[in-house]
Amino acid sequence: MSDENGLAGLTEAGKAAETISVDITAVLGTAEMKVSNLLKIGRGAVIELDRRVGESVEIQVNGMYIGRGEVVVVDDHLAVSITEIYGKGDESEG
């Protein structure tokens, strides 16, 4: 069975690919603190991260670092513009 473009088998595979979910995370920075200090944090507290304004952010897919990007604003929403994608042999993390 074939459609007019000869791609009938590909449409089913394409539909299956559309249903796969991945978690994408942009890591703005990290901080270390004692649990006792963490429990004292309240609304409005400021936690200083290990990155500076303008530094790139790490991008994770399903918990795996895949590249770096920069934070941008798109129509009143924060977004990440990808600037680097790690290769298979790249050991870059955090």
C-alpha cells in the first residue's frame, strides 16, 4: 500500500515519533548549601548561583548534558538559544 508520494510507511513512523516526550532543562547555575540552611529559606530568599550574568547555560535532555546556550526573551517568555551542541565523544558537563 502506498500513498501518492510513496511514503505510506513513513507516516506511521512519524506519528510514533511525535508521541515521544523528553524533558529539556536549562541549568542557569548551581549552589551548594547545608540542609539546615535550605530548611530556613523562605519566600523572597535569594540564592547566589555559580554563574554570572551573560554566561552560557547548560542544556540537558532527559538529564544528559547535550550543549550550551544563552538565555533570551521571546514575546515575554524566557527561552534558550542553543549556541553549542556537544559531540558524541564530548565529556563536557556542568
